Amino acid sequence: MYHALAVRQPYASLIAVGKKTVEVRSRRWKYRGPVIICASARPAKLPTSKEGHFLPAGVAIGLVDMVDCRPLVKADMWAACLQADFTFQELDGSFAWVLANPREIEPIPGKWIVAPWPWKGPEPVLAPGWHKRIGF
């Protein structure tokens, strides 16, 4: 069984390709296991690849393993790809959701919620390298 998590772009793609290994959230999550990463319909910032292609939104794009949840420490800012967007003081009291074993999947369209949820969609199909094909 999978759980799913909606993440804004470009962070969803960074997770799917393994460049972002910590997701910062305001709450703990006790679940450990596979998580489908869904790119929310509304991006955090204008998400484009190096070649100017828009990153996908409103689709599931990756699969990772949730391996730990602990209080956020300053060293997590790099792994969370947030060093340029937030100060550690702004995120004090947050939690580091530690992610491992990223896999890209064929995009699956859908509508997502903010909180994690049990996945009821189709079985994900692995699609290694599709972000590279769009220049990400």
C-alpha cells in the first residue's frame, strides 16, 4: 500500500530525481514506507526546466520511501533545497520528513489534498529519466 503527498513544483521534481531528500512540514508523520509524490496544481514558483519547459503540475511524478521524521535542524536546509527561500528561524519548530530511494514514475493526473493520504489511484509505473528528457 502506498501513501501520497502533494508537493509544489519545483520541489516535487527535485524529490523525484533525488536532489531533495528532506521535506519540511509543520507536523510529524509516523508512517514509514513508500510515498507517491504528487506535483500540486499550484507551483511554489514558476517551475521550468533548464530548457524552458514547464514542470508538470497536477500529476503524480515520483515514488520515494519515507524513512524518518524528526525535528528540523539547520543542516537540513540544504537537503530540503530551502537555503535560498527561507531562514532557519522561519522554519523553527518544523519537522524533517526524510526521504530515500527516489524513483520517477509515469505521470498520473489527479487532484490532490495538502495532507498525506492513502493512495487509491493506479499502480505507479517506473519511468527513469523522464525529467532529463524535458531538460530538468
